[in-house]
Amino acid sequence: MEKSRILIIDDDPNLRKTLSDILKVKGYEAFAAENGEKALAFLRANPVDLLLIDLALPDMSGLDVLSKAKTDFPAMAAIILTGNATIESAVEATKQGACSYLMKPYDIEQLVDNIRRAIGKPHADLKIITVYNPLGGMGTTTIAVNLATCLAGNNAKVALIDLNLFSGDVATFLNLNPAYTLSSVTKNISRIDSSFIMSVMTRHSSGMHVLTEPLEVDECSDITPEQISHILNTFRDVFSHVIIDTGGYIAGCNTAVFEASNTILYNTVMNLPSLKNTKRYIAGLEKNGFMKGKVKLLVNRYTQRADISIEEAEKVLNWKVFHTIPNEYKEVVESINNGVPIVSLYPRSAVSKAIVNLSELLK
């Protein structure tokens, strides 16, 4: 098997030699360059699978090297290494396509693990599905939790994130007492890579990994859209699907989530006030550039005896219903109170079957 080729770009000769020796022992071909210009010249003449780039080089920023290398070789993987981590440089590195952002001194096994993920896995196949209603009370968390459970049951690598920052319920719905939460990640932005992410997420018995809302309300205000974007980009190294449960305005962290999402499931119910707000928020989503191709209308607690039919709702909203979830109040409440997803507690129920069908449509 052909060995993967790694170029180390660092002005410290001792580090270049030590890292080269270690990577060769680990089974890689290692090359080194002491500055950005020599690294770019090497790339023009030699194929490379991955770059290890020091952020502070003598002739140019490591981010400049990353940008120029990605322009000429967009499929090339890259990891940024730095002794002076900042949120701004971490966010910028992620935007420019870095797979990881590690702070010196780093654990060598952690670095090698990141290298393996960067070289061995494509980063464009992540599906982010956001379940959203701005006001709450529509069963959005029930759908998010059970959709994630279904996908995890199909051997997908699934993450579930609670971004209802001020009133999240995912931990309660799953009977979890997480040691770490979303704020554990955002407070350690300089350490964020796939290994760190996995160390702070809570594994559910279904196989999915869960990141819950902060325990303290005060912590929620410190979370930024840039941090959310960085976290979601890091998930590409680990997961095939990310389910996000969120609510609130079309602003702030929600904007970052909507931009990253492949699908936004707008969840509503069939009554006049809910449909009125749905129409308002459809207009808001479109105004912000999130068109109906990405946003899909989901009707929860649907009953055929409702005063408003699906056809009437579609006519009022000028928007086709993507899927319906039937109303089984007693079974759903029982599953919530037991902290067990209804697709696990009552797999033969109409609600469970509808959510399983939804997961098949979104796979």
C-alpha cells in the first residue's frame, strides 16, 4: 500500500526533525519546509496528502499558506498547529478548510489520530438536519430526538445537538445527566478537534452522541455563531448525520445553523395561530436566503378530523407539506416522562412509524 505523504511546515528545525521521525515510524512519508515559500514551492513539484502548518511562520502566516495551498490543491487536507491559539484564527482556519486546529504542545497520539481522520475520511458527506419552530410547544424536540434515534439505529454515526439555548429539553427527553454541555466546547474553542468533541459528548444507548444546552442560563449569551460554525465543521471528521433541535428568532446562532444545514424541517401543527406564525416565518426564512428547497414543512400531531385540512393549509401557505406525524398524545407523553424515545418504547405506534418513514426520506 502506498504511504500517505505529509509536509511539515515549521520554522523550528528540532520540531521538524522530531515530527518527521515520529511520522515515519507511524508509517507515513514525511517531508519538511522551514517557511511558507519553500512549502508552496515543494507543493508545486510534489504530491502531498496532508499539510501540518505552523500558524506563525517567518515569511507569512500559516493561514496564508493554507489559503494558497487550498486554491491550487482544494482536496488536500491540512491541520493547523499553533502555540498561540485564538478564536479568530480557529474560525478562519476552519473557513479556509483546515480539518483540525491543535494547540502546542499537543499530544502526539492526538495529532496522529487527527492525521488519520483527515487523510482517511472525506469531509463533505455530513448531513445536517435542523428541526425548528420559533415558538416551541409544537413537539420539535420529540421529533429531533426520535429522528436521531432512528438514524443511529441504521448504523449511521449520529450527533444530536440541543441549540434551544435558554430552554432545551433534549437531556430530559433522553434521561441523560451529561458531565459536559455545549458551553464546555465553546469555552475551549482553542482545543476543538474531533478527539476533543468526542470526549465531551454524551453517548446514548441508541448509539448517538448528544451535546446538550448549557446548564447555566448566563452561559448561553456567550455562545456565538462563529463558534457554532466551527463546531459543526469539526463534526465532519466524525459523524455522518447531525440533528439539531432549535427554536427562537432567525438570527444569531440560528443563522449559522441554518446556513450549515442541508435540510431545515419547519415543524408546525394544524391550528390557525400556528399556521399564521408559519406563514410569517416562511417569509422571514426566504428573506434571509433560506429557500423552500432547503426548508421542508413538517406537520406534527396531525389528525384527519382536524378543522383545517392539509390541502387548505398548503393553499394558505403556498407551500407543500413534506411529511406528517400523527397525534398520539398519551404514548408520546409517556415516552417523554420515561426518558425513552417513542420509537424505542412503542416501535409499532403510528407516531413511530411516521418518524421512521421521515428518517428514510432524509437519509
